[in-house]
Amino acid sequence: MTRSFLQSVEWEEIQRRMGRETRRVGEVLLIRHALPLGLNYLYCPRPSIGFRDEGLGISIFNTIVEIAKTEKSIFIKIDPIHPLYPIPYTLYPGHPIQPRETVIIDLSLSEEELLAKMHEKTRYNIRLAERKGLRITNCGLRITDGCVERFWRMLQETAARGRFSPHPPEYYEKMLAIRSENFYNELFFAEYRDKVVAAALINFYRSPVWPAGRPTSPDGAATYLHGASSREYKEAMAPHLLHWRIIQEAKKRGFAAYDFWGIDAQRWPGLTRFKLGFGGEAVQYPSSMDIVYHPARYWMYRLGKAILRAW
């Protein structure tokens, strides 16, 4: 059973450095998200087991509920990997923090097989970018040589075009600074005519052996977390070659899968077509669920989030 990097000790440390409090109940990570007026909710990102299967037990879930009460949390939000088993609490369908749908590429296939599974247009664009002489580089451990600044400048351009708000530069610096043998983030760049025209921040994660001695997948996954691109030299098809080179690199490092992380045909039709063009398997996770303790405050929170999304 593969464990998500969102439940790793390294991701927990990133959250702490961003000023969030964290707790663990058994193997389950909880992150405290502060809200205005001194309020908060607890977030459980991608727990790898349902709350009554594989020995986790209802007693541990009861402990999570008690923590929420102690913290005076409005609700607990769970973005599950697997369906939640029946529990003696009312669950409300919530708005997920993590993308509910994704595309995952099986890296056990040969490069020839991976190319054969791609959409014809995707293969064409990769070859076109190769002919144009694009150069793909990555920063690796070198996080102080301007990599974050280059990524941030391009991300601002992408955010203005897509009308979303990126994290501050410090967030990406912290993501790159926390690393271990099993967990690290890297920035990759596509350069054309001496200018960066596309970039991607990739998480590489292999699940360690859990404390109980239960091994998880030894191969892990590379996950595309953040990306940016320029409209200049759009005809060079830089994102296609960028992701193909990252896929090749992840395969070379022995990872089992490449996760494009998020698709949504209604909200992001162009991005979804781009990711599906690489020929991976579309995966849908169960709905996000909220356990509510203060209904009036919860529904005010939901209303406020809906208004912000509408803007």
C-alpha cells in the first residue's frame, strides 16, 4: 500500500515551518489550519488507510475527534485515498484541498511503450521541441543560485494569466530545503534561446518502512506539484518536452509512477487535455469529507469560501 508524501514526516516539517501546528495519531498526520477570529479546523491529507480497515481502529479515530474537541476546531477535513469505512459521526461532502482527480503514468513500462501510449499530438510536440533544441535543466541540491527566483518570476506570469494566487517565494524555498533519502523536491526548467520558458516543481517520494514494520511500495512516485510557463515562444512546445524529460528522469531513478497531480475537465480543460495526452491512467479519489462540530460557524465558513471561489 503506497503512502502519500502528504503523510510523510518531511511534509509535516514543511507545514511546521509554514507556521502550522501538527499532530500524529498512530500513522495519521493532522494539520491545524488557522481561520479568522481565532478559529481553526483540522486537516487530514490523504491518509493511506480507511479509518476501520488494516488495524487502524475506531479507537484511533475517536482520538482524532477528541483532539478536534480540545483544539475547539470547527470541523475535521479528510481528503481520503480510499473510501472511509462507516464511523459513528455525520460526514458532510466537503470541498477538497487536494485535487480529486489525477493522471498517473506507470513507469515500469519501457520508454517505447510510454511513447506509444501517448496521444499522437503529444508525441509530435515532444519531437518538435527536441528539434528546436530546447534544453532541460534541474537545480537539484542547488537552491541558493537563483532557482527559486527564476521559478517565482515565471509563476507570477502564469498566475496572472490563470487568475490564481501563488504561494509566497518562501513557501517554495521551504519545500526545496526539506529533504531526506526518501523525500525531496526539485525544480526543472525548459530553456529556449537562453530564456526559461517553462518550469516544474516535482516531489520525489519513496515510502519508508512504517514503525509497525509494514513495508510500503519501495519504488514510490514522482509528483508534479507546481508548474509555470511563458507565452513567449509558445510554439516551442516546452512543457511537453519538460515533462517527458522529467518522466525519463523519474524512471531512471527507479520510481514506479509519475503523478500529474490534478485534472478537472470543467475547471481546467486545456491543462486536463495536456496531462491526459501523456497516456496515463485517470484516477479519481473518494470525495472529501468534513466532520462538523460547530454547524453555524461551519456553514458561514463554507459560504465565505464559495463567495471567494466565485470571484
